[in-house]
Amino acid sequence: MGLLRSLSGRLLLVTIAVVMLAEIAIFVPSVARFREDYLMERVRRAEIAALTVLAAPDQMVSRELESELISRAEVLNVVVRREGIREMVLTSGTLAPIAGTYDLREPPILDLIRDALLRIAAPEGGVIRVIAYAPEDMGKELEITLRAGPLTDAMRQYGLNILILSLAISVVTSAMVFVAVRRAVVSPITGVIENLKHFSENPEDADRAIVPSSRVGEIAEAENAVADMQRDVQAALKSRARLASLGEAVAKISHDLRNILATTQLMVDRLEMSQDPIVGRTTPKLLSSLDRAIRLCQSTLTYGKAEEAPPETRIVALSGLAIEVAEGLGLIPGDASVSCLVDVDSDVVAEADPEHLYRVLNNLMRNAAQAIRNMDRPGTITISTKSLDGTVAILVSDTGPGMPAQSLQHLFKPFRGSASREGTGLGLAIAHELVSVNRGKLELVTSTTAGTQFCITLPARAAMAAE
């Protein structure tokens, strides 16, 4: 059972079967040729015996010589046929009934094969007649009769020899193919399987990853594919481990930060009583930011999972939200290095969770501002929108230096899409997830040395209906 289940075992059996089929294909015509040669040899002997009689005085020989000639020719009688005249030259006396007549004068190959197979399967005994051209005189025909038993025995012995030889060739050939395939194909595949088993025991161990070494094209491709898969698995495991550690750390930080922010909120509440107009304008925004930070810390502690909480969607005025984010980042009124332009009409709205959308815009605009400040020239961040078929697209564009190629390859993957050494690579991953849970899509439109543009696509049907 184990042999049949293994690749090399099945290949061994298939090789034996194929070789045997090939030998059978050779065996059938070879047996037919053997039978024809056997009969033609008797015809030649019969011709020699007939010439002996025809050369004798009065074409007569003694009974003893006639018996000797018939015995050596291994026939029962010999008839010479010339120009339609049949002449009995040699005879052994009374003959048994003729079981079959075979014509060897230019016979079709299919007839020879058919007669040969029938002769092997025929019962022993009986007498057959053979008609053929005389080998030394094609104008003369010979007709001989002989016992079928010796012919059948000879053909069966020949077939047995061919069978034994075929089996020997099959076994030797199959063994050679088995060893060759075992070493060239099965062993490398087995090595890949063993490596996968070894790797599965501890995927985080880099030393357990396969090192491609095969020179066989298909096996080399399999090894390279396994190596790529193992690298991806190890990278994913490392990312998950870092996320787990980060989650635990964030939970601890959020707990303490919530308490600190709550204390700060109490202090800011007292600023509302100030008569200073600047303080009066700033305090509500400061309180709003503190409320948002406290709610974020609380949701982190409460939810405690990798996924974001389900969104509480509502109609959001995009112009006011974009200005609020820009003011919170200090981009309005801006400074000498970075300026912000909110090119959004006041009536443009979207259906989304305002807290989620605030965090997305805050992340994208902060990244753009950091990229511009790292340049030697000032730059601009532009927020614009466009409506398309029940959706609204929010475009966040900047005139910064563009994103590195490595960041573009892993743009929305945690810890891998950071555009700076100081970044964690989490911001864009979080933004992408937040947009997704709001039934939207975040994608990079372009990133060149002339600037970068992101597009946030959100549903707008409900908003339009509300209007």
C-alpha cells in the first residue's frame, strides 16, 4: 500500500507497465515473423529433398532414402507445382485430415499476425498445409504438409523466452528509472516537504527557512515559492508580535494618558471664564480636542482589539471638518514653511463617522506637513473634493518630495509603510482601516518628486437625499 501511495512507487509501476506494453507491441509481429521463418525453413528443406529426388535416375529413390529425406525436412509430403501441374515428389504415406492451409506467397502482415496468434492458441496436434514459392526457383511453387504440434511448441517456447526477456528488461529499466527519479526528483521534493514540516514547528526561527539550491527548473521554482512564503509568514508573525506588544503598551499608556487628559480638561474648563478674546476663541477648540483624545483613550481601553469599533455614521460637512483638522495641526493660518488651502464648498457632505474621518484627515495632513518641513523649500497642502455617482472623493494633495519607493511597496501595512525613520508605519494602516469600516476606500493617486496625492472615497447618497 505504501508503494502505491508514493510518487516513486507509482512511477516504478507505470514504467513496468509501459515497458511491458512496448514489449507486447514488439512481441506480436516478432512471433508472426518467427512462424513465417519456421515454415520457410521447412520449405527450403523440402526443396532440397525434392531436388534430390528429381535428380535421381527416373526420379525414383528407395523407400529408405525417401523416408530419410522426409525426416530431415521435417515434413510429411512434398508437392511441386509448376505451370498449374501438381507433382507429388515425396510422401510419407497416409495423412491425417488437413487442419489448415497457409499461403506464404506474399501474404499481408496482418494475416501473418492473425495466423500466428491463432496457432499459439490452437490445441496441439493436427496437420497443416503450406504453399510457398521455391526459394531457389521463383517460377516453381512448393506445397508441403507437416505436423502442427512442433510448430506450436516452438512458437510457445519462443513466446515464453520473449516474456522472460521482457520482464527482465522491464525490471531493470524500471529500477534504473526508479533510482534516477528518486535522486533527481523525489529526493528534492521530499526535502521541500521535510523543510515545511520543520518550519511549521517554529515558523519564527529564521534558520528553519528553506535555502533554494536545486538546479531543476520546476523544483527550483517550488523552492523559491516556499522561500517567499516562509519569508512572508515570518514577516507577518513579527508584525503580529509587534502589534500585540504595541497593543499592550498602548493600553497601559492610554490608561495613564486618559487620567492626565481628564485633569487637563478640568484646568481648561477654567479658561472659559477668561475675558481674553483670543482665549475665548481657542478654548472651545482645545476642549474639543481634549474630549476627542479622552474618548480615543477610553475606546482603546474598552475595545482592546486590533479592529476599529463600528462607525457611528452621520452626515459630515467636509469643509468645516477639514478646517478643524488644519487648525488643530497649526496649518491655519500656517507658517513660513507649510501652508494649507481648504478648497471645499460649504455644502459638500459625506456619510461617515466624524471621529474616524477626523483621524484619517489628521494623519494624512500631518504626514504631508512633516514631508514638506523636511525639504529646503516651502510647500502647500490642498484639500479638495469632487462628487461622482453617489460618492464624494476627498483629495489630500501636497507639494512635498514624494514618498520613498520602499514605502510605496508596503503602503498600508503596519510597521512597513513609514516614509521616515521616526515614523512607526501605523498611521496609514490605521487610516486605511478607518476608511474601510466606513464603506469607503483610501488609495494613493500619485507620488512623485513634485508632490503626493491621496484620495478618500466615501458614500454620499444618504447625504444627498437629506439635502
